[in-house]
Amino acid sequence: MTQLEHLTTPVDAVVSRMRALDAALPERDGVAVFNRVYLTVTEEVDRRLGAGEFPDPRAAIALDVRFAERYLAAVDATAGGLRAPACWRPLFQLRRHPGVRPLQFALAGINAHIGHDLALAVVDACRTLGCEPAELEDEFDRVGEILVSLEERVREDLMPGPDLLQIADPLTHLLGSWSLERARDAAWAAVRALWALRHCGDVAEEFTERLDAAVGFAGRMLLTPYGD
């Protein structure tokens, strides 16, 4: 086994877990909709790692795995009857609502994962690797580029047809108000704040809780039902 093959094992394990979820969940389930999107992203990261497209594969793997673990922990918490982080609760609570469209489920999951989990995953990875956030910025940007490239495809695949998505449709305005690029920029700002506060105990905890709540509020808005 080569060093790179050994290093990619944790990513392979994450991909396997997401594939198992995809097989187990009903297709229309809101978590299943997001899981398919995230599985595509993770498989693309894994492919690029195998192709040597990340300058520091160890750092990229640490970030990718810490990132995925936060989503999977929310899945496990909910399945075990525990409370998931506030950012994930709207998706899990409304996952079977007939008035919420698939694109809303996908964007609500992306909002939770980028808006909250990504910042904490960068800090987790920094602690694991013993480095500063600036040393992971290239990996952060490369993963972000993959997400942005897939966002357009997600919208194309899941966007309601022209008969449902008229200019007066409230969903048109709702979806236009959320941007992955802005969410990614906000995530990096949160990384810098969390790292600066890492020795501040209660202040860092309060910042994290408020970030979680704010992202959860945005997710609730993205999941506003629009009829059966």
C-alpha cells in the first residue's frame, strides 16, 4: 500500500458511509436529497486526491474527514433520539414535509454544512495537524471550488420546472437570497474568529452557539413550505 492509498482510507470510509445512507433512505427524504449532493462532492474530492491535485493531501484529507464527520454525527444523533446541532434541526424536522421541494432540502443541508460545520472542521483539522488556519487556506479554497462548481448542477437537477418556478413564485426569491460563495466567505471569517478565541473558553463557546443558531434560522427560512 502506498502512502497516498493509506492516507485516503478515511475518505473512503466516509464515502462508504454516505453510500450506505443513500441506499437506506427513501429517495424523497430531505436528508437523502442532501446526502446525494454531499456524496457527489466527497467522491469528487476523493478522485482529485487520487489524481494528486491537492498540494498537501494529508491536510486535505484531515479537512475533508473532519468536515464529513460533523454531518454524520448529526445523522447519528437524530437516529439515536438525541438533539442535533441547531443548524441541522430544520432539515431533520422537515425532511418528510410534502410542501418542501428537493432543491430546498439540498440548499438547507449545504447551508448547515458550510455555514456551521465547515468553520469548526477547519479548526478541528488545525488541531489535528498542529497548524494555523492560514496553512489550510489552499485546501479550504480547493474544496470550496468543488462545492461552487456543483452548486449550479444541483440547481439544474433539482430546480422545479418552468410551470412551478415563475417570477412571482416565492421560491424564486427565496433561492435568490442564498449564495454558496457568501456562505463560504462567512465560514472563513468564522474560522479566523474561532481560532482567535480558541483560548477564551466561555467566549468561544458562546460564539459557536450563536453561529449554530444563526445558521439554523437561515435553514428554517430555506425550508419554508410552498404547498403540496
